[in-house]
Amino acid sequence: MNNEGQKVILVCDDEDLMRQVAGSILERAGFAVLHAAGGEEAVLKYQRKSPEVDLVLMDLSMPEESGLDVFRRLKACDAKVRVLFSSGFQNDERLETALQEGALGFLQKPYTMDRMLRMVRKYV
């Protein structure tokens, strides 16, 4: 939670439009949002802000580093990291692995505003 009592969501997605849309939806719903365009940026921002970050909403399929790899790096920084994955690919074996390793859940893209907020609120 940040200083104003808002829940903080770190949105990690390599697609600018998806990151902007997700961030906009979350901000309008009253969340504070941090943005990361890829795994390295997500890890750095999480390391700096981890006490404030309530949830990471992360794309499972990113070009430089998969969401699963980033999730593992985040877990190495903080075993209690809370990650909700999203992807347009439902049958990705990395998702099952991530869930077995402690990811909270999965949000299928494209998602509606209501579905996204329902999932995020479930885990924050």
C-alpha cells in the first residue's frame, strides 16, 4: 500500500497498449500503478518498491524474458511476491509451472475491464 492507502499494482507487459490500458483501468478503479515494459524493468522496480507493491500483473509471454523467468527472479527477491499472470495463450505449459510455483492465477487476454478488476481485487 502506498502512503495514501491505495493498493499498488505493478503492471509488466511488453505491449505498450496493453500496459497503458491495464494501467488506466486500474487507476480509474483507485489503484496506484507502476509500469514495466519487460522483465528487467519489473525486477528493478519491484526491488525498489517491494514493500509497497501489493500485486504484480504480468504478461506470461514476453520476447526477452518469459513471465515465468521474471516470476522466478521476483521470488528470489521476495518469496511472498504476489503475481497474477495474463496472456493471450491459454495452453502455455509455463502457466501450469508458474501456478505450481506459487503464482496466484491467470487472466486470459483479451479481458474485459470487469473481469480484470474482479481478478485483481480477488488477490489484493
